[in-house]
Amino acid sequence: MKPLVQRVVQRAAGINWYCEVRGQGPPIVLIPSGEGDCGSFAKVADLLAGRYTVWTFDMPGFSRSGDPPTWDGFSWEMLSGQVAALVRTLEISKAAFYGCSSAGLVVLDLVADTPDLVACGIVHEVALSRENPWRSLLVTGFPDPDAVDADELATVVGSVFRNGMNDNAEAWDGLGAEYHRRLRRNYGTWVRHYVPLVNRSYTRSELTRRPIVWTVGGFSPIWPFLSNFLTAQRVGIEIGLLHSKHFPQVSVPEELADHIDRHARAHVNV
């Protein structure tokens, strides 16, 4: 029997956030990555809901959440501060946080800047670019959002998400027509406001304020995520593997749920 999903709109940091909550128990927060939509977490959240209260949400400016008050000066630190504000308004005192890609940066920033909210951080293929020697290649192939129409942009970026970042196109398509209609609107926001950003350079002190569990995909090419290895090595964190590419919540939801559960239970009261 699938758990009940409660859908709420929560006001925090000047943003109307679309949120979903399942289950009962210690809190886990699942943060969406560049697609910005929490729909891809449905299976993982259902699997975790038997032991945890599982929160997830659409990111600011994506899908069913409202725009942030401004995109001027937008940064990963600004976004993580907005997520922290949301978590506080939900009266979550401390949670395990999961995020891949850009959401992984949010989790790292939460560990560094608001460790009082974090029981542990669980990250996968963080979108670190500063320490990657192939940094310029990470943003090639995406159209200029000011030079192409929205349909062309959505088609090109959607193909990258479906076929490049994901190792199971059938599972990606299986997220449903409505989910992908929302994503077609989101891709331009991602390219315009997220792709150009460069993360800060984290110190050992910042990334050891709370436990971090770090993975990359065993089916992913190494070069886009070389900075994950360099940063983790510099701060003394081991990196493991999942049997996936960039989106384990899509291709291996059971494995990801087990991974999150195994590490969250070591740091929260289950």
C-alpha cells in the first residue's frame, strides 16, 4: 500500500514552495537537482516513508513553486539559504538531506553554513566546477537561452537529461507526461540561472561540520565529476559508487532508498 502524500504550499524566504510530505518518523529532505521538480523522488520517498517523514519540494522558479524574489546576485549560497528558511518554517529541527548535482551543492552549503539543521548530508555527483580542469566543457552544448526559442532549448536540454545524465531512458520517460511538460518549462530556468554559476571552494572545516556520505555513478564518465574526487580527497571524505549515472532516484530508486536509509539511520533517531 502506497503511503499517503500530503501536498502543501509553504511560504518561506519570499517564495511559495510546493511541498510533498510522506510517512512518519525522523525527517529526511530530498532536494531536486537541475530539473527542479520533486516528481522524480516519488518512488524513493514512498520506500522511505515507512520509517521516516520524507519532505521534498519543487525548487524556486521551477514547476509548481513560485519564483524567488529576485534572480539578481543568485548563487548557491543564496539558494541554500532559501532551502534552510523553508526547512525552518516546516518546523524541522534537524534532518538528513539528500541531493545530487546542483542539489548536492545545496547540501554541501547547508553542512557548511547551517549545520544545526543537518544530521547528515548524502550527496551524489555534486555539480562542482571550480576545481575541474575541464570546467569549460561542462557548459558546452547548451543553447544560449536568449538566442533560441523555448521549444528548441527544451528539446536540446531535455535530450541531455534523458540520454546523457540518465542510464535508463525508459524509467525517465515513465515519470509521466505531466512531469515532462513541467520540465520543458524548467529547462530554460536551469540554463539561464544555474549553469553559469561557479561554486565556492570549500574548506575542510566547512565540510566536516556534519557527516557527509558521497557517491558518484559507476556508469558515469569520470571527467565531469573529477572535482568530486579532488574536493572529497582534500577534505578527507571517501567516495562510493552507485549503480547508476546522474539520477539514481530515476534508474535505481530501490538502491538509492536503501543507501539513504542505511546512512540516515546512523545519524538520526529511527
